[in-house]
Amino acid sequence: KATVSVLNWVVVGRAGGEGSPPLPSVAMAPRTAPLQNMRDKFGAWQKRRASLKEERAQAADEAARFKGSWRVKAKNQDVTGQEKPEKPNDPSAHWSRTEPDMDPDASLTTLGGHKKEVYALAFAPNAERMASGGNWSGTVGGKPYGELKFWHFRDEELSSKRKGERQAINDDGYGPVCESLVHPGQVLDVDYAANGRHVVTGCSDTNAYLYDTKKGKNGFVAKLQGHHRKVYGAKFTPVGSSCPGEIVATASMDTSIRLWDVETAATLSLLHATAPLYGMQFDVTGTRIAAVGDSKTVFLFDWRVGAPTGRLDGHTDALWGAAFAKDDYGLVTGGLADELFAWDMRTMRTRWRGKNAHGGTAVHRCIFSPDGAHVISAGRDNKVRVWDAEAGHHLDVLSGHQAAVFNLCFHPAGDRLLSSSVDSTIKVWQFPRDGMVMSS
């Protein structure tokens, strides 16, 4: 009763009657301000949460809009697809997957085994080995690395498959022997020396690397250091060239071309262009170089004199591919504007100009067939296309890749064409195909 009486007295004052004493006067701190502050903070948090939900919904809508994409755009693009101004024409900005190709696969054989994009491809002159390279899905020490593969073929492994039979070959199943190496960065280019033994790679880490394929996974020979941006071009002087010894040329986004002595890894010559370079090619003599890059110009050099010898103008955007014909009179170039130009190097003029060569996308690579009668181009439309080298007529289209086709090379016998793609595969095609006819 006493407890209840005291509580009544504290809570209601004179609840006990007229004789109850008055409530004492106690100074109490106001509590409304802290409560209001808490309410304000909680309201702000609710608004922020609602804003985040709205942003996530917008991002989901954006992702749904680009549902056909296989991977995020390039590193130098933001999530909206807008290119950052630093390197707008860097080829790596355009290595994203396009819509799947619904045309039937016309290839003879598909070589699997790569984990991600295959950017580089080259056959050894002895026809027994092939090198391929590109991205790798893993990291070493937190740093992303590339993947380099050496393939060892038997003749029957590049032969035609039976009609209606799909043959997927990789390093874990039936097919050629394949050795995989972890590469210090993306393999952007690869080439064999005339001896069929040494390989050079151009790398995204600003260096080029030399390998001895006879030593397998222990075949690293030397690192060629000197460039300070990505090395997109790496080539040996060609078979039968007049150059003494083994010489390598590398082309970089730092606008320079370096010539290297393979024996000493020393720089023999340094050439300068006026734009970042995305590719280069020797002529048959091994003395003249055609280089292309973030410019509408084809740069021509004679590395023995260390100076440019000319330039070819006419393209309307950055160039990614260039190749000389075996007769040394022809040159073919292509690039971002989806243009394919064939040049006569005797007159320094175009033989023909192909517009909209790959359906309005881009030309990644272009080469001549071994007999010089055809030009073959690879594009972002997932196709390999064949053209008449003399007149520029479109002769054939090779379908089967499910993403942009990035590189091309011929088997030394000349009857097999190989292509590599962002879809992580290499395809082997009969060349020329039976019934190949001229089309528009």
C-alpha cells in the first residue's frame, strides 16, 4: 500500500486527497529535441534507402536493355556505353560481344581450350605448330594475366569433319597436343620466326616477350622492354627476307616502333609515328614496314634508315589492320569505319575501296591469301569475309563465330584458314570453299 501510495503521489500529485502534499518542483531536462533528431535521421535514412532502390531499378532496366551483351563494354567505357575521352579508338574498347550469330556454322573444326577472348593467332612456317593468345580468367598475385597456347598438329587434325558432325577440340580431349602458359598480360599479337621455333608476343603490360617453343612451359627467353604503353604489334621478319639474323619489330600505343635483335634483346632501330599504333606488318623483303593506328593514315617506314618513307591517306577513322601481299605490290588496310582499302604500292594509290565491309561494324583484321588472289577480313559482325583482291568483289562469307572475329592466319599449305574470336574459340575453314561465287 505504501508503494502504491507513493507512486500515486509521484504520478498524479494530489491523487490521495486534499491532505496530500503538493508535488515537489524538480528541474527536468527537455527530451523532445533528441527524439526529434532521431526522427529526422531515420527519415533521412528512409529517403536514402528509397533513392538507392530507385537507382538499382534503373540499373536493372539498363542491364535488361543490354541483355544481348556477353560482357561489360571495354575498360575505357562507362556503364552507359559512353567512351571516355582518354583512348577512344583503342581496339580493346571494342572487344565486346555482339548479338549471337544465327547463321549455320560452316567451319570444318572448332578448337576450344581458351578460357576467354582469343586475340592473337599465328602458324609456324613448318606447319606443325600454331600459337594463340588472349585473355585469361584468373589472376596471379591479384594481377590479371593473359594466356598463351602452343598447339602441335597432325595433318588429320585439320582435315574436314564429316557432314553434320560437330567436332570440338580442346586440350582436355581429342585433338592436337596443346601447352598452356600463363602470360604476364593480355596477348595482343603473336608471331613465329622463320625457324619455326621462336615466338614473340605483344603484351598489354607494355612489353614484348620471346619464347622457345621447343622448351614448352620453360620456354621463356627474354623480355623486350622499352615501350611504355600497350604493344599491339609484334612481328618477326618474314621467311625469305633479306635481313641477317632474327629481327623482331614491335608497335605500341606510345606511337613508336622498335626493332630488336633476338640474340641480344637490344634495340636496333627506333621509329616514330604521329599517333598511337594498333598494328604493323613487314613486307616480303623485311625492310619496309606498314603501321596503322589511331589515325586515318597508313605510315610507311624503312627501318634500315630509321625514317618514314611515305604515307597513305584516304580512310575516315582509326585503322586496326594492315597486310602486304606476297608480291610486295599489294597492301590491304581496314579499321573502325568499316572500310577495306586495297593499295597498289607501285603507284601509292588505291586499287579499290570497300565501304560497309562488315555490315556497318568494324574491320579488325585483313590479310591476303598465300596466292595473292583473295583478301580475307575479320569483323565485329562475327563474320569472316572473302574478297577478290584485284577488283574488290565480295566472294564469300564464313559464319560460325558467336562474337567479334579478331584475327586470321593461313595454314602454310594455303588450303586452311584459321580465325580467332572474342567467343574464346578458334575455327578452321576450308579455303577456298566449294562453290564460292561472286556476290554483291
